[in-house]
Amino acid sequence: MSTLKHKGKGPQSLTANELREGMNVWLTAEFEWSRDYGEALQTEDEAVMEKMQAKGDADENDNLVVGVYFIDVEPDTGLPVRYREKFRVKGPSYDTADELGLQKVK
Amino acid sequence: MYRYDEFDHEIVQSRVKQFTAQVERRLDGRLTEAQFRPLRLMNGLYLQLHAYMLRVAVPYGTLSSKQMRQLAMIADKYDRGYGHITTRQNVQFNWPELTDVPDILQDLADVEMHGFQTSGNCIRNVTSDPYAGATAEEIEDPRPTAELLRQWSTLHPEFAFLPRKFKIAVVASKTDRAVIRAHDIGIEIVQNDAGETGYHIIVGGGLGRTPIIGQTLRAFLPREELLPYLEATLRVYNRYGRRDNKYKARIKILVTETGIEEFTKQVEEEYATLEPLDIAVSPEEVARITAYFSDPDFETLPAHSDAYKAKLLDDKDFALWAENNLAEHKQDGYAIVNISLKPLDLAPGDITADQMRAVADLADEFSFSEIRTTHQQNIVLPHVKKSDLHALYGKLQKVKLAADNIGLITDIICCPGMDFCALATARSIPLSQAIAQRFADPVRQRAIGEMQIKISGCINACGHHHVGHIGILGLEKAGVEFYQVKLGGDASENAAVGQVTGPGFSQEELVDSIERLVDYYIDIREEGERFIDSFKRLGMAPFKEVLYAA
């Protein structure tokens, strides 16, 4: 169960990590989880946020995602307010795998 | 190298089975995340900023070529083709999937490796001198002591839930290559006036948000008393260490608040209640462990190799590499080789799977299959014949592992920072690259001489910034990264915590400021003075003035 209820100001998005693969995800307008922040649902509607929270809790209970919480979103840019969350959206600014074109060899 | 006995195998294989079942139960919901989290952390599996991260223990930084090849296979098969050497001599993988981790742990167990003691409030992986067993400076090889501590601390029920994590390092040379004075317990193997070998026990050191240099708990502890005495020390910590505030829970806070005299008294009183023979291991067991670390079959060689000397004269690049990257070996005709993982264009400490395989092959060919990781995030081949050095250098060049900057300004210690770490407040890798690029000129690097820049992306100080000659702490305010600077830190046997210079800098400002600082040092240094020596002679004021001169 998530313990982090909505406490932010302004527009909110809901984020988590995939339980299996661990990657960052955001809840979309279709109430699906996406690794693309561009698809994240952003809302100031408390009723919608309640539904988002319920979806997050349900998917945590169903072992799809872990660590569900709301993030504040900048109204003008649509980006997360917190610096840390901006980084979760963008991914590492440096990764040796990206630098050298390395990939998982499965 | 130490080889697992039946008991070690049983522990590691059992853990793999346990964790495999725990992952299964987590995935189908029989374990909640709250229940699962401590279980995964006990196996080194973190959930970081972008994904899971698996930290693999490399006890006292010693690896075989076989183990290195397995790490390469894991990097390729389950991660993104590279690994990262940490400041605790461990190896981290940044992108594993939870569903693969049981298989990874099995692959690690197959080569006598695991992720125990790489997380949690336990005694963490014991670190040591990467030159252990090779340097002429040491009284004895510190690794048998480190291995004894590993066996004693692994799964010790009384130390599984300490007030906070607990780090131990062991060295046997006056030259400290393991930063023992910044550990919860630092152990220096010493000899007393009677010529007996024992232990100088240092307690209460640490970095993090409250950097403290450790103090002597016992100047000379007889060899057979090591485990009982440490057990008494840990008991006192367990009893009095604070559990109400994680920021005050490390033993360094307890020792500081109690005072070293009173703390020592408490330990001695606790020690007096123990039955040391119940805890101490027999001399036979010590001898059994020590035998695993006996010297390889060194050839009897002259101290000087004519072939090596000729190559130094023939090949200028090789000579420059040899000047910086080699250390004196105890055996005539051999050298200790440092392989730099600090190329100018990649992250400090990162090594690709191909490079891991190359290092394993080179260890087989030139260094009795032995490899070491260093807390400076480099690699060591401990036993290479001088006559083989040129051939080795040529092969290192082919896999881009021939950077000749060991101990120089571009040999930067750097934590993963905000690019990977969930705790970080700012990035550290791009800053380390910007500094390395600014000082890329190899002639300039050599002119500057020994210089230790250490960068941490948050107050937890995994990048050891408190003990850098130039220490850098990354912070963030209102969405903007800035960097606080410390000067005068020292990670050596003369350990010192650096002093904060003043207000922070942006990355761009900081690179310029460091350049001014370095240029100033070159102007004012006296004959033979390193940066840290000049700083100690002149103090903070002139360096601070230059740093903020823009």
C-alpha cells in the first residue's frame, strides 16, 4: 500500500516504479502506466486525484508497481517541480551504456 | 586467494534459494514491498533513482580472473554491458531487473560471490589495501585478517541490526591505502617493541554528514584477541549507539559524545566479561585461512630487468605510464600495476564487460589470475613481471585501459550522484568529466603532480569529498545544482578532514576556480611540495582568495 497521499500544490502527476523491471513510470490519462512522462496525466482536480490514488494503491496491491506517490508539476512547463523528479523524467544525463552504445545481450 | 569451504558454499547457495523464493512471493503478492525491501537489501538489491541497482561484494577488493569474467557475463546478460567500481571496492550494476536477480545471484554463487553485507545496518564488506600481498611495505598480508573478519561478521546474529551500518578496513603498511581513519573501525597491523605482530585499533572515524577522524582504541592488541575485542566494541556500540536518530547513530557520534577515554573504558569493561576463547579462533584456523593467501610461485629474478629498461627508453608513452601507474613490488623483478578507470571521457570507476574480460585475460597471462579493486575506483594487477610490463601495456592500450593518470588531478573519485542515486542532491559525473577535460593535457597533469579530487553528489559522502585535497559536495537549491568546496582533506595515514571554503559554485564557475587554484599552487609551491603540502604550509586564506577571485 502506498503511504504517500497527495499533499502537493498545483497540478499533480502520479509516479511509481515497475515492480518487475524497476523502471520509472507515470499514470496516464487512460489510467495506464507509461515510462514516457509525456503521457502523464496532470491534474488539479481533487476528484481525479482520488481516483489516481485509488488506481495506484490497487496496482501496488496487484504487484504491478511499487512506491506510488504524487509529484508537483509546474503549470507553465508541465515538468515536475522538484529537481529530483525532473531527473527521473529525463533519465541519467550520463550513462556509460548510452555513451558507448552498449546493450543488454539476452 | 581464499577458496570457499563447504560452510561458505552452503551459506551462499542457501541464500540464493531463499531469495529466489522471496522474489517469487513478492511477485505474486505473498510478500508486500514493506516486507520484501529488507530482504532484497540484505542481498545488495536497491531501488535507485531510475531502476534497481545490485551491489556485489568484493571482499577486501580481491577478485580472481574467473570472478571477473563472471561479472562481465552478468553485465552483458542482465545489465547494460558495464559495471561500476565503488569506493568500498565493490561492483555495482545499474540496470538489473528484479526478475533476473535470482539468476544473477546464482551466477555469482557459482564463482563464490554474493551481495551480502553491501547494504543495511550490519558490518559491511571489509575493505583493505589493494597492494596486499604484493607491497614490500607491509608487515604481513592484511587479507587473512580481513577474511577472518568477513567470516566472523557474515550473518553474525548479534550484528545484523546494529544502530547503523558499520565499516571496517584493514591495512598492514604505514602507507594507508584504505582510508582506515575514516572507518567505524580501522585496523592497522603493527609490530610492538618486542617484535610481536598485533593490531592498532582505531575507532569512530567516518565521513557522511559528520566527518570525523578515528581515534586510537588500543595501540597494540595481541593477535589472538582481535575477534573478542571487536566483539566487545560492537556490543558497546549496540548497547549505547543511538537508534532514535539515524543521523546520530554511527559509532563516531557515540565515541565523540562519550569521549574516547570513557568509550575505551566501556569496551575494556565489556571485554573483561567475555570468555575470549569462545570467540577467538585457534591458531590452526588462522593458519588455515592464511595459507590461502600464500605467495604465488614467483620466479627468482634480478631486481632490474634490462628488457624493461630498454622499453622505457624506446617507448616514451610506456615510460610515462610506468612512471605513474606502477608501484614497488616485494619480489625482485616484479611490479604492482594500477589500471586506471579514469579515462577523460567516461565516468570514474566504470568498466565495460569487454574490458572486464580483457582484464581477466591479462590477469591470467601476467598476474597469476589475481585482480584487485581499489577504493579509488581503479583496478590493480598485483604481480606482474617487469619484463612483461611493455607487453601488458600494449594490450591495455587496445582495450582503452592504458590511461596513465594514477594519482594525478584527473584520477578523480566520484560517486554516481544524481545520475543514478536516489539519495543524491546533485550530479557528480558531469563535473568530474568537466574537470578532467580542463586538465586533459598530460604534461600539465604531471606538472601539477599528486592531487586528489573527490566528488560526492550528496552529504552522505560516498565520493569521500571530506578527505580530498580538493573535496567537492554537490547540492541543489531551487532546482539549481551548486557545489561546495573543501580544501586540505587527506585520505592517507595523515588523515584530515578538509575545511569548507565558503559559498558554493555553479559547475562552470567551479572548473574555472579550480584552475585558478591549481595555477596559484604551481606558482607558490616549494621544491617537492604537493598541493596538500602547500596548503598545510600556507593555510586556507590565500587559497580561498584565489578560489573566489573571479
